[in-house]
Amino acid sequence: METGDVVVGIYVSSHGKAKKVTVARSSGFEDLDNAAAASAASWHYIPAMIDSANVSGWTAVRFHFTPEDPNAPPVPERIATTTCS
């Protein structure tokens, strides 16, 4: 099973969108690196601010991948509910 850490660099626009994503430090496993980059690219960010104005800039996120523990209790499935009045 593959495990490891990936550090992804993200260039965040002044609107909070990831404009460029790079693998700054590889886990050594291409699929983990790609999963981290794809995840980071899909997020919405809070942009940096200078003098009360949003600005573009670089940030970094570390992803830590570990295999699931086969003895861990199952994670409850989330079910959306709607309340009607």
C-alpha cells in the first residue's frame, strides 16, 4: 500500500481560484501526487489581502496519505435530510 506526504504549491487568484498547481515535494508515487494536485485544484481559497484588497499569491498545502486501518470502525454514511414545515 502506498503512503506518503505530498506538498502542493498553489497560485491563488484574487478571486480565490487555484490558477496554477505544482507538486513541490513528491510522495514518490505518481498517483498520490496526482490526487493531491487534483484535490488542491478543485478547492476555493480565501485570497491574501493587502490594504483591504484581495491579491493573488502562492500558498502550499501538505497532503498525508495513509492506508485505511482494516480494524477501524466503519465511518457512518452521511445522508442529506430535509425538514419540511
